[in-house]
Amino acid sequence: MSAEISLDEVKRRAQVAGVAIRDDRWEAVRRLLVEALKPLRAVDSRAIATLEPAMRFDARGESRKGPTDGRR
């Protein structure tokens, strides 16, 4: 995977995220994105052991009311 990100890719990402960026800021945003992704791109994901999540997310919002497995 290339360490460089094109302006077109930044524009596509911004569009998908629904983010409006001024025309004079595209190059600065591209550089910031390249720098922000450097640590992630340096990681060899094959060398990382996969683990189960430490917690579960319940989109129904019932986690504070009790068990989320259907018991009451």
C-alpha cells in the first residue's frame, strides 16, 4: 500500500464522511491525513493476535437495565 494519498482520494473520503472542506485547504488536509495514517500503515496486521472485544455494544440501549441476552 502506498504511503501517499491523492487529492482525489481525500475528496472521496470527505464526500463519504459528509465533510465540507474549503478549496484552499485540500492539500493541507491531504498532508494531515498522510501523517495521521503513518502509524497505522506501519503496523503489520498479520503479526497482531486477534482478541475478542473486551465489551459489547447494545444499540438498543438496554445495557443499563439488565442482561441483554433476553432475560429479565
